[in-house]
Amino acid sequence: MMPIPKVQLSLLLTSLALGGCASTGHNPKDPFESFNRGMYQFNDTVVKPVAKGYNAVVPTAGKMMISNVFSNLNDVIVAANDLLQLKIVQAVSDTGRIVVNTTVGLYGLADVATMVGLKKHNEDFGLTLGYWGISSGPYLVWPVLGARLVGGSVGLYVDSRTRMMRKMKHVNARNDAYVVDYLSQYAALLDRENLLNEAAIDRYAFMRDAYLQHRQSLVYDGNPPREKYDDEEEDSKPDKRSPNDKDKSVQPPTTEAAPVAVPVVVETLPIESPVAAFSTEPSATTPAVWRVWVSQREGIR
């Protein structure tokens, strides 16, 4: 995708401010909800059909090679942010991915690095800001680019300054490369997004909450601080009953069946979308709201 001209960016930021004034305020992290819902609807109406056409025209092998090439270019940004977060071992691993995929993988057409055990990581400047304790700010939805945070939007601009595609001197070829990059990322999410069609929920709110939890998980490398709920706060309060009352309340121990957990894995895809976080494999970093829905769904069966 080509960079947004300054005039269009100014108009977009003005619309963002006006949209924030009309926000419903249901989520404190989403003060611009009215604007964000409009952008979500725009992407759903305009961008999704184009992505569906891309999926229909490009064969599976071609889509995989295109995705691999852009993923290899993105590893340069990942390695740079590894160093900014002082993750030296991970930086070495991601640099190794670049070397292996660029040489043996024929400029990234094949993801040979993953085959030999060099895991793909997702790091960007927005996550680097979070690593150093800088708040990511409120939730935003951009045209085509999709869900972001303010910090992530700033990080996207910073990361774009180091993208290898910026070195392309032919302007039209460079812009075409941007378009194909974001289109391939969006198209890769369509199958996962179909999971939401089965749930009678507010799709926008669900994807927003899942995205926020997914980003928090990435900031803490899959181990975010555990949230305390209201019922847990009640249980943590000191018991003010008298000793006699406590004795009366003691019941013989019983054997309870362990609850059946239906967790979901958080996949790492290059695009910033909450739908990219969902699959059907176990993981401790799954957004809680998705786990609740899947558990209820399993219970109905």
C-alpha cells in the first residue's frame, strides 16, 4: 500500500476527532468507537470483496510464495525491534531467518527457516514502545490497514521507514508491492473471520476486545499479567464470620470434576487483526472472550 498523502492524512485525523465526539464510550480503550465502526464497515464492504477476488484468482501455491516473500522482508523490521527490546538471542534467530530464506529459500519464496527450526516472531515498533512501558493509547481502525492502537500507528510509520520496499526506485512498482502486501495479508484472514459468522454477537466489539488482548499478550511475550475479576476480589476479602459460624459452614470434602477447557491458540500473522489470533489448538494466551464463546458452544453440543 502506498503511503497516505499529508492532505488525506490531515482529513483522516480530523474525521477521527469528530468521530470521537460521538463515541458511545462502552469501552474506555475505544473512545473513537463511532469512527472506528465506520472504518470497520468500510473495510468489510470495500476491502473484503477485493480480498475475496484475490483468493479466487491467485492459486494457493502462489499466495503462499507471495506471503513468504513479504514475511521475509518483514523479518528485517522484526530483527531491528528485537535489538531495541534487548532480545539478543531472538535477534540472532530472526537474522538467521533472513539469511536462510533469502539464500536457500530463493529470496523468501520458500520459508526454509521455519523448516529448520528458526521460529517466526512478530515484533514491531509499537510493541517496542510497550516493552519500555509507553502506553499504546486508544484503539483505532484504519482504512485497509485495519485495527491498530495509537502507539501501533506511530510504530507502523517508524517501521515503514526501514522497509526494504522503500528502496525500490520505480514508484509504480513500489506502490504495487505495497498493495499486494496488504491485500495478501487481508486475504489470509478471510477463512478465520468466517468463525465469527457462527456467533450471534457484536462482531466489531468482539474483534476489538480480542485484538486488545492479543496485543497485550504480544507485549508481554505471551505471559500478560492476570486480570482480577469482581468475584475474585470478594473471595480475597478477610472472612469476618465468627469461629462458631465457620465451624457450621464446614462441609465434608467432595470430589468435583475438573472443568473442560476449550482454549484456542494465538497465531502469529503479519497483519494486525484480531481474527488472526484464533485457531483451534490449545494455548494459554487466548483472549478470554473467545474462550467463553467456544466453551458455551461446546456445551450446547
